Amino acid sequence: MKKTLLIVAGIAMLLTSYSCKNYYESLMQSPDPQYRMKGAFDYYYKGKFKKAADLFEGLILPYQGTPQEDTVQYFTALCNYKFGDYQTAESGFEKFVEVFPRSPFTEDARYLRIKCLYEATYRYELDQVPTHKAMVLINEFILDNPESPYNNIFEGYLADLQERLYKKSFESAKLYYNIEDYKAAHYALKNVLKEDADNIYREEIMYYTVMAAYKYAYNSIPAKQKERYLVFIDDYYTFMGEFPESTHARELNNLYKKTQKLDYIKQTNNGNGEQD
């Protein structure tokens, strides 16, 4: 009895699979656009987005120039998005917005295009071209649609994308410090804040700037140490003036005290009227 039930269940599964396959193939091969449109929506509402996308894509030409053209184009891109093919979906939404600027789907298409770019943006350490592209489109959308309910979402996207750019700038400069090229690290870290003083990693950038200056001086030949330690001291004062309560303060204070014991620094201090 148990064996019979298993056989029956297996046959039922095969028939169901065959039936589904038959239905999809009949839709793909049918000359009737309305039948194929119904099938495309059937698959869409069942969550079978890859098949739905293929069916909708096959309807683009038959419905070209008809009142349903924007629906077909929009759902083609939407199904690709829901399937997770963000690159194809983004391209589809971009084309949709260009061709149908006044469609009822246009605002959603612009939103979803940006969402595709956001979902596809790479980690901070990789190429950030998609990040810049997404940020431009977000700002354009907010400017064109100041009352859109999507704007709160986009504000969050902007903050996240900007943080990635900040982190990439910082980590790219810090890489020189990690490989112990302290001269290049000092220059690169300074340059990060020169390009954007509001970088959210400002404290860490300035800390590594001071450390790079100290280590560059420490590893220099004696003839070059004085001028390089003076650069460290200048960076130290700048850091402590801005972040006196920093968790790095104690470490930097100790390094500063070490420099004050060096004879040529003492001579400089005395020359400026300071006491030993």
C-alpha cells in the first residue's frame, strides 16, 4: 500500500511538472498576444519572475504602439528586478523613463531604477561608479518630486552611499600607512580632508596623519629628522586642538613628549623663547 502511494505521488508530480512545462511552452509559442499577456501575469503573481520576464519581453513588439505598451515595458523591467537581475532591470527602467515620461508607472520606474543601482553598488573598496550614478539620480528625483513618498527612503540611501565614498577615500589613503610608506600616507591623508573636510572619518584620518608624520620622522636619516619632527608637532597641535578628548590623545601625547626630549627640538623651543 505504502509503495503504491509513493508511485501515485511520483506520477502526480511528473504530471504537474509536465503540465507546467506545457503551459509555459504553449504561452511562449502562442501567436495570441492576449493569451501570452494573461500567462505573463499568471507567472508574475505566482512569483515566478524569470518566466514572467521572458513572457513580457516577448510581448514588447506585439504591443508596440498600443495603449498597453508601457505596461509591457514596465512589467518586463519589474520582473527582472524581482528576479534579482538588477543590471537588466536598471537598463529597462532607464529606457522606460525615457520613452514614457508621462506614464502612470514613471515615478515607480524612476524609484526602482535607483533601487537597482543601490542594490548593485559595490563594497566601498571596489569601483564606486555605480554609487556616483545612483547619487546623481537620487538628487534629480528629489528635485523633480519634492513631495514623493520615496524621498525618505532616498535620504537614507544618500547617507549610506556617501558613507561608502567617505570610507573608500579614507581606506585608500590609509593603505599607504599600512604598507609603511609614511611619506605617501601623510600626503594622501591630508589630501582626503583637503578634498572633503566633512568626511565622517575626520578624526581617524587626522590621527593617522599625525602617526604617519611621526613614523616618517622616526625612520628618517638624522639630518632630516628635525624638520620632519616639526611637521609631526604641527600636526599634533592641530589634532589636539580639534579632538582634545580623543581616545588617541594619550598615545599622541606620549609621542609628543618624546620629541620634546630631543636636543634639536629643545634648541628650537629655546630659540622661540620657550623653557626646557
